[in-house]
Amino acid sequence: MSLSVKSGICLIHILISALVILAVLSAVGISRPRNMKMSTWCWIYIAIAVSFDLLTAIAVIFKNAWLIEVLVGVAAGSATSLAYHVWKDMRELDEHHNH
């Protein structure tokens, strides 16, 4: 397999996993819980984070390239969701200060 084909496949793994984690986090609510108690929402976020921590350790220990690529995408999607969360909170804070 040529380097460009392998890089393309790697990029697809990363992109798909980034979109999947964004969809999962959007489904539970990035900034606010959707149809659930706040404590449940927090526990879901903690469970997701710990799961990815464990998967990262497993991927590194076993040198699983595919899983590492997927986790890079998950990290990217998670960072994007965090950025959205912060942006939304800052916007709401600014609205409160301007009124």
C-alpha cells in the first residue's frame, strides 16, 4: 500500500471518529443535558472520558495503529465540542452582562 493511500485511510479513520464523538456528545447535550438530570449528564460525560482513557492506554500498550487513529479523531471531536461549550457559555455570560 502506498504512503498516500495509507495516509488517506488514516485521515478517514480520524474524520469519521471525530464526527461520531461530536454526534454522541451532541445527543447527550454538549452544553446542557437533553431530557435528563444534570447528575446523569455529568456521569455520562465521566463514563465517556474514562472509557477513552482506558482505550488510549490499551492502544498504546498494544501498539494498535487503527485504534490510535480512531482515538486521535475522538480527541479532535472532543476538543471541538469543548470549544463549542465554552463559546456558548461565554456568549451567555456576555448577554447577561449587556442586559
